[in-house]
Amino acid sequence: MGCANGVKPRKKVQIEIKELLNKTQQEEKSMSSTMVRQEMPKFTMEAYDAKTGHFKEVLSEDYKGKWTVICFYPADFTFVCPTEIAAMNAHYDDFQKLNTEILAVSVDSKFSHK
């Protein structure tokens, strides 16, 4: 509008836009690092162990002293399974070299993972 008819935006509008952009950038910056380097909460749960084919108890203590990537996904057999989880699985050896474990967590029952 301003370029087409020669009308310049008011200074107040420019300041409000800058303030909004600054606020958004600050929020994005704080969100991107809120969980990184944080200690994971203590937990105990049952999980399917694909290596053994059996269910086992998993404790947060099992990962003490390691980096852990926790990947939450909505449910098995959704579009997330063949994308993000497959990508992490493809690089699992790289994560292991970095002393990092990957935990994939969904709301499904332990039986759906089998």
C-alpha cells in the first residue's frame, strides 16, 4: 500500500512490528534450548525389546551418564513411523558413537510395538 500510493507507514506501526519480531525471536530462542541439557525426569515403564522379542522394564536410571534423545510420536502406524523414527534408526550407530541413546515414546500399548 505505501509503495503504490506514496503513503508511508506510521512510525508507531513500524515500532510495533519490530517489537513483535523481537518478541517472537526471543521466544523461539528460549524454546529451542528449554529441554537441551536438562536432566530427564525419573520414570519406569514397560517396553518391547526388539533385540530379544520380549517385554522389559525400562528405567530412567538405565540412561544415567548418557545423552538421551526422546522422540515422542502419536501412535504406531502413523506417518511419523516411516519418517522421523526411520531416520533416527538409520543414524543409530552415529548416536551410539556419541554415547547417546534414543527412546521412542508413544501412547500406544506395549503390545502394538511388537
